Amino acid sequence: MAEIRKDHGDTQRSLAEKLNVVHFTVSSWEQGKSEPNHEMLVKICRLYHVSSDYLLGLSDVDPAYVRSKIDALCSEDQAFLKEVETFLRWRRSRTKPLR
């Protein structure tokens, strides 16, 4: 959760204020000492537009979150990423074992 919080420019204190909890609660979540209850989980997911699976570490990737980070890049960087993706797909297709 810390990475997502920081990506949105929030400190533990600012997130705590948005959620009406003390900052020690946010710290405890981020250190794995406790987990947000269902209500808090929903609020955090809505606030940062991420899935609960991603937030809780049950999934390594949240497509919506990745998409939002890509959309925040300038058009030149987005075009470069597309070129890298094309290259990686090409490289993978050339290294597939023959059956």
C-alpha cells in the first residue's frame, strides 16, 4: 500500500486524515502488523482506484493501476513503451522451443 499511497502524493498522515484514522493505523497496515477492515479496504480501493486483491498483495498486477500510470506518461514515453512491448513480443516468439 505504501507504493500506491506515495504514487498519489499522500503521506501516512494525509491518508489517515482522508480515512478518519490515526496515522499509526496506516503505519501498522503498511508494516503488515494489521490489515484494514472491509470498510477501510473499500475506501482505499476507491480512493486510489485499485483492486482489493492488488492492495492486499493477492495479485502482483492491477491492470487499472498500471494503465493509470501509463496514461500519466507523456505521449513520447507511451510510444516508447509500445515499441519495447513490440520488441519483447517479437523476441519471445523467436525463442519459443520447437515441438
